[in-house]
Amino acid sequence: MTDPIARRKERILIVEDDPTVRQGLVQILEGRGFEAVQAEDAQGGFLKTMTLKPDLVVLDIIMPVRSGIELCKKLKKDERSRDIPILLLSALSEKEQRRERHWKGPPAADDFVAKPYKPQDLLDRIDRLLSSRPNKPPARK
């Protein structure tokens, strides 16, 4: 039987301003066989989404200059990226996000995970989002 991890080819973009958190996500994702690409801010995340066309974006909400919510809305409005699943990641719960006004209406993200997270929970959510993606592109070689 072939190892399912060895067959993974999905590319996941991590947009996170904290280098320690970003590197931890890279280790978790690459350990599962994903290709992990990194951006440290919303601007870099947008550019990498447009050029690399990731299969999924893991997006921190609270970042300097432009928030993850703003980037999420921008990606979901753009026809080139609207079908890419987005998993929001934040140290604040959804309720706290709303109270702190970082969340100004539904960002159209596909899922949300609060930090600290359990790696297996994160991976399960990513697997679910990838398997339910409409018009899933063929696997990369």
C-alpha cells in the first residue's frame, strides 16, 4: 500500500506575521506531505496567491498594516482566487474578534481555527476543505 502522505501534492500558503507560528505551521504541513509556501503579511499573501495559485490559504487575522479579514475579503471578491479555500487563524475566538471589531461582517472564509490549536484538528479541517473544493485542480507532479 502506498503511503498517503507521500502522494500529497497540494500547495498551502501560510500568511502569518509571527515567524515562530509560521515555521510551526510549515513543519506541521510539510510533515503531512503538503507543499508549504509562506508570506509574512497581507500584501505578500495576495501576491503569492495570484502567482502561485495555492490549493488553500491559512490566514492569520491580526497582522500589521492590513488585517487577514481584509485580505480574505479581497481574495474572495477576485475571480482568480475566489474558489481557493481560506482557513482563518487567530489567537482571538470569533466572538472576541467581533467584540474587538477586527471582524466587520462575514469575511466569507471557509473555516476558522483559534490559537492555540491542536495540530490534528488543524490538519483535519484542511483535509476537509481540500476534499470539498469545487473545481479541484489536478494534482501537481
